[in-house]
Amino acid sequence: MAAEAAGAAAGETAARGATTDGDRERAAGLFEARAHALLIVPVRLALALAGLAGARLRGVSPGSSVELFGFAAGLTLFLLLASRRRRLFWHHVADAVPLDPVVPVAGWAQTVAAATYPSTIGLTILTAIALPIDAELAAFLAGILAGLGLSALWWGLEIVTWERQRGLRLFLGTKRVYVR
């Protein structure tokens, strides 16, 4: 009788999509996918505009700075939208694992911090280093940062659309995608 009750309870838990205790421990690194994509957008765009302004202040002409910035942003956006990684993400979404409602998800501040590492932080540092050495390069690097911001916006809008169509939420783990 106790074994049957335990088996039934385990079946109910599995039906709800609950995770094991080990999975709960790993779930501390779970991020809401839409927040991971959309919260970083204003950070990246603000840093990109600051880099562009810095290049202008260091003497790069308005035309050159906008051309370098725009070319880098457009190229980055194109490359990221055509990337294999983006296609693989949606493949993983199709295999998303149900997530127990009690599993903790990272807050906004932790999500933004995780989204900045390493690309946003690295490009910001490179842009700051380039400013006194080669301001045109800094404008180009700022454009790459803007392209990252625009691609994150695109990705976030895709995620929001997917979630609304299905009435589900996507969550990002370290190695897989979860759904709730």
C-alpha cells in the first residue's frame, strides 16, 4: 500500500513536471528567457551610444563615426540573426523540459548581470581602451555593441511572441531550456 502511494505520488509529481532535488540545486542558475533577452537591451544601447559619443569627442567626424557605428551594428545584427546558435536555441525550445513552479528563478538584477558577461563587458572594455588609441575603432566597437543590443531585442520579441502563442514561459538553464 505504501509503495503504491509512493508510486502514485511520484507519477503525480512527474505529471506536474517537477524536478529532482539535484535539479533544484542546479536551478539556482535559471533565468527567465524574455528577461534575459530584453533587460540587457537598454544597457547595451546606452553603452554603445556612450562609445559613439566618446569617439565623436575624440575627434572622429560625424559622418565617419556614424558610418562605422552603423556598419558594425548592421553587420553584427545580420550575423547574429543568421547564426547557427540562434537556430539551435529554437531546436532546444522544441525539447524544453517542464519546470516545477516552486523552482527559484533569478531576479532581474542577477539576470542583467548574467547577460552582460562576457560580451557586453568585454566590448565595453575594448571600446574604452580603443578610445584614446584609435577613436574610429572605438566607434566600430560601439557599433558591434549596438548590434548585440538590437539582436537581443529581436530575440526577446521572438520569445515573447512564442510564449504568448503557447501560453507558456521559457526559462534558460546552463545546459537546457525549461518551460512553465
